[in-house]
Amino acid sequence: MRRTPVVDGWFSQPGPEGADPDFRLLGTRCTACAAVSFPPEESFCRNPACAGGELVRVPLSRRGRVWSYTDSRYRPPAPYPSDPSAEWEPYTLVAVELAAERMVVLGQAAPGVGVEALEVGMEVEVVPGVLYEDGDTAWTTWHWRPVHGGGHATGAGA
């Protein structure tokens, strides 16, 4: 099956069998103020106080902490790719704070990780994933997976 990124340039391509210890989300950093953007910015610095325009690609942190989470119990409308005749499978969305980049990145939790397995403040890591399969193509994305033994901060639920 051919592996194709859902959005080209937003994450590194995983190695064979989807295992890659260097899998990362990819952002951009402004050379003038060091502000980091995700998704990657192509034309200008997103910092409103910066007039800089030179941006360089940078890999983002592999690990972060759960900032918030929820589950999706309904089928999203188009253009979300899904077969309307197939039974809907709920999935979990996770907002993850990347401390070094001073940002929050949204993504799906890894398959099998539901809201009951998450807590605000717990450590998670980005891993390669598949959004859906279409004929001979696996459309790849990123997922967030809990880091076991990583601990968590005390906090309210999502």
C-alpha cells in the first residue's frame, strides 16, 4: 500500500512499517524573533510584533503535555473523508502543549486511546498514524500517544 501524507510538509515521513524514532511534526521558525509556527508558515512571521520574513523549517518537540482533550462522537461533514455507509467509529482529539515552542498542537489520539486514558498535564508523544485508507493508498498523519511512566500534573479533566 502506498503511504501518502494527508498534508505534505507538516510531518516527517515514517520509516518502513511506520516505526521511526525520529518522526516529528515540522514547523517554521522566524530568524528575526525565533517565533515558531505550526502548521508551517510559508510567507511571513505570525508574531504580530515582528516584521521578519525569513523562515526556516524546524522539527518540533516529540513530547508534550495534554492541555485538553475530547472525543468526537459524530461523523464530521465533508471534506472529512469517511464512508457514509460504514458504521461511525468515534475518535479522541488531543490538544498538546509543546513547552519549548510555546504552542498548543491539536491532533488525534493514537488508535485505542480514549478520553478515559487521558488526563490534563500527562506526557504524550507524537507518533506516525494513518487517517484513512483509500484503495491502494494509506493517508498518513500524526497521532498523540501517552508516554507510560511519564507522570502528569494535577489538573481538572477536559
